[in-house]
Amino acid sequence: MSDKTQAEVFPVGCFIFDEAKERGWSVQDLAHRMGGETTELDLNLLIYAPTKGVTLDEKTAAQLASVFGTSKGLWIRLDETWQRS
């Protein structure tokens, strides 16, 4: 018998917020750096309303990857993991 403990899962918005905060950026700064296609409201919904059914789309994931220097897949996987939990 194995004692497995499930890892704690967080909404993708927590990661977005933490990454922006580490860089000293506000949500408004982040939206501006993302080129304006993803609005401050979009980001606020992802960050502050994770239980309202807002999911990360491919375009926003690609923009986050570009701004933060990561892969688009990272953001998609973080969101999918949260949505499945």
C-alpha cells in the first residue's frame, strides 16, 4: 500500500500574479507589455476570479510566454491542471 499525497494545485492566475510581482509589474503593466490584446480586465479575472469559469486561451498563453520568457505550454498546463482539480 502506498501513501500518496496529492500536490496542492493553484489557479493559473496565482502564477501570473506572482511572476508579475517578482518583476515589479502591476496588472496594468503586464497588460501593456502583452500588447494590449489581453486587457487588464482579462488578467484581473484570471488572477482574482479563478472560480468564475474563466479559462486561459491559447492567445493569452502565448502572450504570457513571450512576456515572461517561458513556453506557451507551461501556461496551458498550469490552467488545465487547475481546471481538472
